[in-house]
Amino acid sequence: MLLTVLDLAGIAVFAASGALAAVRARLDTFGVVVLGMTTALGGGIIRDVLLGIHPPATLRDWRYLLVPVVTSLLVFWLHPQVARLRRGVLLADAVGLGLFTVSGTATALAHGVPTYTACLIGMTAGIGGGALRDVLLREIPMVLRKEIYALAALAGGVVVVVGDQLRLPGAPVAIAGAVLIVTIRVLALWRRWNAPVARGIGT
Amino acid sequence: MLLTVLDLAGIAVFAASGALAAVRARLDTFGVVVLGMTTALGGGIIRDVLLGIHPPATLRDWRYLLVPVVTSLLVFWLHPQVARLRRGVLLADAVGLGLFTVSGTATALAHGVPTYTACLIGMTAGIGGGALRDVLLREIPMVLRKEIYALAALAGGVVVVVGDQLRLPGAPVAIAGAVLIVTIRVLALWRRWNAPVARGIGT
Amino acid sequence: MLLTVLDLAGIAVFAASGALAAVRARLDTFGVVVLGMTTALGGGIIRDVLLGIHPPATLRDWRYLLVPVVTSLLVFWLHPQVARLRRGVLLADAVGLGLFTVSGTATALAHGVPTYTACLIGMTAGIGGGALRDVLLREIPMVLRKEIYALAALAGGVVVVVGDQLRLPGAPVAIAGAVLIVTIRVLALWRRWNAPVARGIGT
């Protein structure tokens, strides 16, 4: 139940990030909906394929289909000013990363995999949809770019795994994990937390 | 039996579209064959992974391997004039989209998934190979571009699902679905049916 | 046992090729580690998904995670001169291709798939990680470029399959297969063995 709510919320914000990126790339209605759906459903499908869930849950539940289509169309009709599109993509992507990483980690734990496997599958679920979106638009995925990204997802996944080990109630732990991921990611973007690049790579 | 014929025909035309795109991108013989095979087999492999068929049928049957290799080499040796390459890629892609969407939807129904799951898996099978081809050549996939694409696949998938619900004979329904997809797609390309882009995105 | 050693060695050199490519693309520490891990683990994950191994072995064994992280960080701190980065990527990629193709083919045979299916899954395992690396950096994958690549992998896979059919001991056959792949690939790069491009494609 909690997982379904997290998943649906993550699907909505990832659909928004994909649709905003598509509007920014000047795709038409169809392209906006297809990219919104791919971004929204990609991470969950990769998670289910890795866990051996056939067919993936996101393809079996009509709500998982309706939410990204409606969200993408809403973004298309009501999209904000062009100048704010990039910020919107980044923010929606951060919220989606938080929700999907947490729900992916919890889903993997529920399937009885080891804790670090659950963290990795959760990270993959959180990162996958956005990476697909960027590759399809021929951009280098955010997860490879400057600001902290995979590490933020890992931190949230660890919260879920530790909470599970301590047998804490699932809902507050999941929310804490997601809030942690979004906070790290937004702070990293806002304060431009960068890691060093390799020495000897001149400009 | 019908599914195998549809699959093999789809593999041949998708191999042709991949090989033509590779010739256009000036890849050499090896690149042409590899891209032809990837385009031809990609959609079916994604379909089987989503349905939990291990290993994917396209990797188990030698005909599924021979057809794209021979097709790619034939395209390489006999390829049409350069000026027509783009049109050839688009046409072969449209026929492959029709055949693979229909065979993917029917395969999914035969595995007992819900009807809308079958439509989605069929669409993914039809769209997947061409999307791989375009991403590997660093182009934005056709499914995100201007003309009706995913919607054409959806229409054909719905035909197969409705025919299955009404217990109509499989072969004519499958052919009708594939013809519908190819017709919509060719008309959309020919008449340049475009959907609107978002307001406020100036030139 | 032998498979694990081959896999870990392949993971280390593929991590090095991904990390070097990331340094070359001026990614920061996080990007270098993420690309190193993706390149190192991608091929094995694709192999396990195709064989129906859930969750993939590379996500269940902590050594498979530690090796690429450490390798990527070492490459980041100790990376060679910029001028040699491209050569380093190519060489590490060749060794990884050899090790992963051989271990992938042997793993597939151990799961009882037909011989040509095993060859194909081995090739996919060997090619997959490097293709992911190149797509994420927006480069056309090496497997589509000029020098012999997929054919080198196929040759090594055939060695493993023939050795298996003749019931030869696994370790020397695997090493012979990997050495053959690396030798073909290095010779092809060094002597610039190219295949022809299609006629009629002017400059």
C-alpha cells in the first residue's frame, strides 16, 4: 500500500520531468507523452526485470499507465515559462529519484535479496528512468554530471535498509529516506557541490 | 506458426532498416551487420525479458539469427542510391513496427497477461528495436519525433486484443492489425501529420 | 571458481576502461565511479537477465561491487597522461571483451542453453558494458566502429563452445578463448584492419 503510493507519486513527478525535458527539446504532443511515460515507468520496469517480476508491475496496473499520460498532457498544456523548464526538470527529477529509490529498495527487501543488493536495485530504480530520458534526448545523464546524484540515492537506500534491520515501521522510514535524498540533491544543485575532476585534464 | 512467420518477416525488415541506417552513417560491413541484428532482435528480446521467457526465443532459434545476418549483408551489397536511404529506413521501420507490435501483443496474450499489458508489451516490442538503432547512432528515436508513431502501434495492438476478446481467427486479425499500423505510419509520413508543440516555445 | 576469477578480472579492466573514458570526458569523481561501475557490471547484468538469473549475480556478491569502485577511484587518482587515455580505454576494453565473452559463454553453457545461444549471450555480455559506456558518453559504440569487434568476440565464444563439446578442461580453453579475442582485437587496432564501407557512399 505504502509502496504503491510512493510508486505512483514517483511516477507522476518523473513523468513531469520527462515531459518538461521533452517540451524543452521541442518535441510534439506524442513525443512529450512517450518521453513522460518512458521516464516515469523505466526505473520500475528495470527494477522488476532485475528482481524477476514478470510482467513488471508497472505494466499490469492501469493506474501506473494513467498517471504518467495525464501528467504528461498536463505538463504539455500548462507548462511553465521556457526560462524555468530546466529548473523544473531538475526539481521533478530530484523528487522522483527520492521516491523511486526508496520504493525500489523496499520492494527489493520484500523479495528477500541481501541488503546491499536491495540498495543497488533501489539506486538503479531511482536513476534508471532519468538516465533513459537523457539518453533518448542525447544528453549525458545527470547521474554522470557534476553534482552529487548516485551518492544521494545511496544515502536514502541505506536509511531504508537500516530501518528494515532495526524493524522500524516502514512508512516513516521510507519518507525519511526520500526526504534525505531530495534534500541532498537540492542542496547539491543549489550550493553547486562539485567533486574534483582528475588532475592533468587541462581546459 | 503464424507468430513465427510474423516475427521472421519483422526481423527481416527491421534488419534492413538497421542496415540501411548503418550504411547511411558510413559504418563498415561489421557495423552494418551488428546494427542490423540489434535492430532486428532488440524488440523481441525486450518483449521476452518483460514476459520472463529465458533465454529469449530470438536467441534460441537459428533462423532468427540467419535472417538478420543475410538481410544486413544483402542491404550492404545491394543498397539503393544514397538519396533514397532515409526513405528506405523509414519504410522498413514502419513495416517492422507493424509486424512486431502485432506479434508482440499476440505473444503477450498467449502468456496470459491482461489485455492492456499485452498492448503495452506489443508496443514496446515494436518500438524497441528501432529505438535501439537510433540511440546507437546518436539520433533522437523516431518514436519521439514529429509524426504519429506510438499511437499507430497502439491502434494495431488494440485490433489484436479486440480480435482475441471476440475469439476471431488469429491470422486475419494479426494481418489487419499490422496493415493498420503500416498504413497509419506511412500516411503520417506522407501527409506530414504533426501534432502541435507546446505553446511559448519560440524559434 | 574459474568463472568468478574471469568475471572479477573482466570487471576490473572494464571498470578501468569506463573510468578512463569518464576522465577523458572530464566527469568528476562521482561520474567516474558511476561510469566505471556501469561499464564493469553492465555486461554481466544483461547476461543474467537474458538467462533468467534473479537478481543478477553481480548485484549479489560484494566483491563484484568493491572491485569496480576501487578500480575507478585508482584510475581517477593515478590516471596516465591525457594523451594516452584513448589508448588505455581501447586496451582495457579489449581485455574486458575477452574475459567477459568467455565467462559469459561458459555461464550460458552451464545453464543448459544451445551452443549458438551461448555464443550470442557471451558476445552480448562482452559487448554490453562497453556499449553502455559509449552510449552514456554520447559516442557511437566501438562495436559499430571500424575495427573487428563483434567477430573477435564470436571467435572466442566458438573456442569455448568447441572446447565444451570436446569435453576439454575448462580453464585452459577459457584462457585460450580470451587470449584469442584480445589478440584479434589488439591486432585489428594496431594494423587498422578495416572492413569496406558500402559502395556509393561518397565523401
